[in-house]
Amino acid sequence: MNRYKVYRDFLEEKITEEQAAKALGITERDWRFRQTKYGSKLPKVLMTMDRIDNDEITRDEAAKVLNVTARQVNNLMKSWNAGRPIKEYLINRAVSSVKWELRKKFAVEYIAGTSDFETAALGAEVSVRQMRRWVEDLLQAHYGITTKDLKHISLSRRGKMADEIEEREGLEYAKINVLNEVAKGLVAIEEVALRRVMSKRTLKGRQVVQRRDPGHP
């Protein structure tokens, strides 16, 4: 959506007030209010929101252009439904991370004694040989033992070892729940990856505001 073009078309009476509001995703009443609120600054605000959408400008740069704080830019972005596009490489990186965590989850299930190598390998979509290697790596890294040593360890102890490995590997409860949903086909890996990228971007934006906004308490 090009907000500035919508605004120009409205001024040139190419579209009605109703059509402009619909194109901008707001009500007619809100559109009238914003025209009054921003006055002569409206074109610059709309062009800046468009530049943010096109990833041509950062929030800090937008704040300088509009002579407002980073927090106010965030409010404007929310108000005008603007947001920088997500880089493809960030999604790909998050997908790889989720896949790796999913594979570790299945390896940990074998260590816990709740799965065999064939089932774990099938769930992780890898060969049994590769799954054996991952199990071996986890056991060596955390306990200095081999897969064969598991035969002499009780199931209760193996369960505790699995819990400890999950904690040390950063597979906390909430993350495990999501991985279980992925494993059951209830949610796609790509969707989980997108959630993570969006979550990190939101958190980063809040941190930037807190550091740079002099009005932040």
C-alpha cells in the first residue's frame, strides 16, 4: 500500500473519502480526524510510513525526519499499519534453528527412553545413523558417556538426564510444547520461525525505545 498515493488521489478527487479510508485501513471518521490532526505534516508522515514499509528508512531515521521520538514513530507505525518487511534470511535462519531444536528434541526422547532410534530418526526426518550421532554428541557433551552406557542406566535416571539436557540446551518447557506441535503436524516450522522473528523484532524495538527515548520512565 502506498499511503501517499492514496492521499494524492484523494486530493485530486480520483477517489472518494470512503475509498481513501478503506485503502488506508481506517474509518472515514478517523480519516477526517487525521487530516485535521496532522494538517500540513500529513504528506510527510505518509511518505515516511511508506519508506518504512519499503525498508528504505529505519525507525531512528524516521524519528529525525519527522522530528519526533522513536516511541512516537512506533505509535505512528501502529496507527498507519506500517511495518518494515521481514528479511528472508532472518526467516531462513529461524527455520534452521527450529529444525535443529526439533532434532535435539527427538534425540533427547531417545535418551529419556521414551523413543527408539528408528522412531526418533523418522520424527527428525534424518537417518538412524545421524540420530545416533546426535545422541552420542549430547551424551558426550553433558555426561561424558556413550550411547552404550545408557543400557546400564535406569529409566528414571535417564528421564532426569533428559530433563537436564533440555535445560542446558535451552529447550525450555514452552519451546518444547511448540516443538511437540510441530512434530504432530499441528503447526508448520515456518510459522514458528515467523513468530520468533516477529517476537525478536518487537523486543528489539522496545529496547531501542527504552534506551533512546528521553521521555521513557
